[in-house]
Amino acid sequence: MLSESEFWSQHRVAEGGCWLWTGRLDGDGYGLVDVDAGFPARAHRKAWEFRFGPIPTGKNVLHKCDHPACIRPSHLYLGTTVQNVMDMVNRGRVRSKLKTADIIAIRKDPRSKSAIAEHYGVSLTTIISIINRKTWAHVKDEQEPVPAPQYAPFSASRMSMKFID
């Protein structure tokens, strides 16, 4: 495990003032540092802990600068998972193997769920969730009929129609 002084020595200053971690990076570009028993932690989280103390339960350490390898404390802030997802969406960093057209096609595909999952390179659970609308529920099938409004029986005395909820 790195001491605090060793930790802070493992960065280089980049354009924009980011302190980019020069140690090991994960597949998403986040710095990794070994902590207790050699288990890796993300370096920006360790930077937060060194500078500000423990990360409260239910909070994430987010980047103002949008550089996953940045460990500069002034570029970090605490937020919720929802805030993190919204930040990713707002910055255009949402990655998905599937697009809206794929979702529509998956729901119409007559093949087995396993065959569909293999075709799209996703898990069987993902396909089942899409078909059952547990995920991608906002995507409507092209052929989905729009339900016709239902009316209350016509009342000649009132000369009006009322919608039934």
C-alpha cells in the first residue's frame, strides 16, 4: 500500500490543470492503487480520502473535469449514483452496445432468447429484461398501437362526451 506522499507523487500535470495518475489504469481509464490486502481502489477515490476524509455511504466521487485519471482534489466532488449517471448522459459518455433500433428488433425477433443474446453480444439476462420491458422501457415498438380513447355513453340530456380514465 502506498503512503500518502508516494500517492501524491504519482501524477503529472496536464493541460487544463488535471493531475493525471501515472500508475496503473483500469479499462475505463481510471487510476488504480492497491489498498488493504492488495485490493485495488480507484485512485480518485483515494485522493478524496487523503484530502477530505472518508467517502460517506451512498456517495460517489465524481470528476468536474471529465478525466477519469485525474486525482486533483479541486476537480473532484461528491455525488449520488443518479447524479453520476446524469453527468455521464449530459457529457455524452453513455456507452451501450445496443441502440433503439436494436431494441425494437430484439422484441420482434422470433429466435430463441439465447440466439438473440449471442447475435448481439449481450447476456441472456439482458435480452429477457429488454423483452419484458424491465430495461429500455421507454422504447416503443414501431407497430405498437396507440390505445383508442374510451368514452362514456353519450348523454342526450347533457349533449357532451366525457373521457373515462
